[in-house]
Amino acid sequence: MKELLVASVIGLGLASGPAFAADLPITAPGYELPAVVTAPAPPPPPAYTWTGCYINGGAGYGMWKQDHYGEGLTPLTPLTPTVSSSGEPWIGTVGAGCDYQATSRWLVGAFGDYSFMSPVYGGAFQEPFTGWVGNENAETAWAVGGRIGYLVTPKLLTYFSAGYTQAHFGQINLLTNTQVVPAACGAGPCSIPAHADGGWFIGSGMEFALWDIIPVPGLFGRIDYRYATYNGVDLPILTSAGAPVTCAGVACGEHMQKDYQTATAELVWRFNVDGIPSGLYSAAAVPVTAEPGVGVASSPPVPPSHAWCYVNGGAGDGMWEQDHSTNNGPTVTGSTGGTGYLGTAGVGCDYQIGRWVVGALADFDLMSMSGHFQDPFTGDFGKQTQSWAWAAGVRVGYLITPDFLTYINFGYPEEHFNQINLVTASSAPTPYFYPAHTYTSGFLFFGAGTEYALKDLVPINGLFWRTEYRYADYTSATLPFTSTGALPGVCLPHCGLAMGKDLQTITSGLVWRFYLGGL
């Protein structure tokens, strides 16, 4: 069900939004419309402006990654290497804002919103100095910011946003890996207090009128993506009585720094359009034409079906979340997270029927997306890096205008992680490692995106700009704890670690399409 929600958050909203766009003719290079004559111009529609205020609410999915290390608090002194943990929550959000339409196409606005979260996966936390384990969950967040938008049509807005955000994480109760209260903690578990992290976010999205299917003036749909990075915090580790725990002779704590990605689908109700009739702007700027000899006004005819192929390339950002558990001795569950960059290249072919597009695609990503791993058997540390991935699948799209396509896609992916070489806390090499592994998909990837023709900016026929979001879930694989020498005593006869991963990426880049002809 998680995959289906992620698909609906980013995909279904993008695919449904175009259904409310202007009724424009869809053409291809080399296809000529029949000669037309201009019918009498219709009376101008009432002026409409996006200037005004609104309220919004919706739901979605998120993924966060945290880097943390044990430290002495007086003074602040790192005691361990950095470890990465992560989690994935459901999200509910409510908000309000106001926009000002500065020109016929551009607007600026300010907004604020509040989100509450419910954990789904991840959140397993291991304190690297003591080895104690617990669970960490994101609970709430709020944000204030501004946005700059561009009206693709009078009823379809695309925008970029940025601002300040703060997220609240709950208390982490710490036990030993056998779920026993540590002796140093007293009558109950030790804890790291609940805390709020502040930082900044950037994002983008699209907003579209729903009046043509829901007769509520002022009702819009919104798809929103955000990436937030938070300031680091330094928190004490406390006994059950609230006293500081001592590590290496000083009060000890944890330094934590988080990044967060979210995708939400929302409803927006705008106050200023109350009373505007449904469908008023469907064809406001489209010339009305008639075929020769017909004598009555009509829209230009839709051309025959035709096909395209393309090559694409670009770059982007991503985040992965890993849940892992031991298969030897006491069961220890942990989570690791990673972030980084990727470059992508691909090919595909599409078949267009009127406004609808169906196609097949394949692509390959080169990645450097890393997190810091702590081994639950020995307590040693290592860098865990995703280095490449590939995917093959299909997509279904809808043309808002002849130059603007939105689509959803899905298919089969695989991803490759490099060998994890373990070192001690002092960075001394050990003979222990987990081998490199290619993870297969436990479920299809889901994604969505947009493509927009650049012909008005770049004089190259067939050149488009694409932005795409994807979410993939991979089958868990048990990797052997491997050594170039003797295995440690805890691994007799052998140890293994079951690792399951989720991945989300956002990419932008160029697409060059070449026309195969009418069919």
C-alpha cells in the first residue's frame, strides 16, 4: 500500500491536472492542419486573477536521513565516528497562504503550513558510543515561506518555493540490544529528549483547477515536493531519573543533523474565485476556427496518431532508507540512510493518440549516494554507497498543451551498492566487510513527471525539458559478514545481515525527441 500512496501523491495528481487545460490542437512536426478560416471572435471572458488567499490540506509520504555521533557535552567533543539512520512516515498537512498575480503569467506568494506524521518504516536508532538501541520518529513539522509561480494555462500553475521549517522528533528510549534496561540507566531506560530541529527548505509543485469535475468554484488540486535540511542539535543522554549519563568521564550526548524529503497531494480552496462559473477559462485564449466550406465555428481537428522516440540525460538528487536486522545471536534491528547525487541517461519511444501518450522507457543512473553504517555484530563502522541503478518500464501521459506533457510511469528497477569495508572507531582498518550487492525490486517503481518544449528558448527542434520523481522498493537480501581472516567469535558459525532498501529520486534534464511519422 505504501507504494500505491507514493504513486498517487506524485503521479495521479499530475496526470489528472491536465484534464482541465485549454482544448488546444495537438500537432507533430510534418503534420499540417487543414486550411482554416477564422470565425467571429467570441466575447472576452470576465477577467480572472490568482491574486487572493487560500487554505489547503492533504496527505503524502516522506523520507528522512540523519547523521549522528556520540559526543562529550562539556566541552562538545566527538567520541565516535558518524552514523546514519533514517525513517519513512505518512504525512498529513494543513496550511494557508496568499498570492499576488504580478503579470498575466507570473505570480508571487507567501504561505505557512503544519504537518503531522505517522511512522511506517525505519527509525531504528543505535547510539554509537554505548551500543544502546531505541526508536526515533518524526512527529510534526511546520514551515513558512514564499513561492514564485508561472501560469502554463489560466487554470494551471507551476511554482518554486523556499523558506524556513522546523520539525519535531520524539524522545528516544534506549535499551541494550537484548531489550534490557542498561545498568547505568536506573529503574527505566535511558533517553535522548524530544527535540525540534530548525532549517530551510526548497520545493516545487503544480496547482490546477478542479471546477470541470467538481462544481465548487475556487477548488484546486496541488502536488508539492520539498527538500529540507535542518541545523544540527546537541542533546544529552539521560538516566531514567533525568541525570546525565557519563561517557569517557564526561556527560555524554548525541549530535544529530537531519535532511528530509516529502511529497504531498492536497486540495486548495481559494477565496477570491467564489462565484466564478465552472469551465469559464477552458478556451479563453484559443482562436475559434472552422474548416473551409463548413461555415460553423469548431476547434481544429486532432491529427492522426503518430509516434516518437527520444534520448534523455540529466542529473538530480536522491535519498535511500535501509532497514537491517541480524540473523545470529540476539536480533538487532537498525536503519541506515543515505543521500547524494546522480546522473541519468535513457531512451524511450512514445505513441500518441490525440491528447494521450503511451510509451516504453529504459534508463541507467550513475550515483554517489552514501550513508554511514555501524555493524551490529562488532560495533565497527563503514561507508555504505549506492553506485548505480537501472530501470525499464512504461508511462502514460496527457498533453496539457502541444508543448507540455504530464505523465506517470512504473516498471522494474535494480540498484547496486558497493562493498562495505569496516573500520574501528579510530579509523583503523579491519579484515571485515559486507560484499557488494545488486538489489532486485520487490515491487515496481512508481513515478511521475513533466516535459516541456524548449523551442521558444533554444532553436533546436525536438528539444524538451523533463523533471521527474520516482519511488522504488527493493527486496531484502541477507549479506554475509565476511572476513579476509578469522571471523569474530560472535559469528560462529557465520553471521549475516538482512538489508532491505527504499529509494526516492528527483531529476531534471534534457530530452531530444525525433519524429517517426504518422501512423
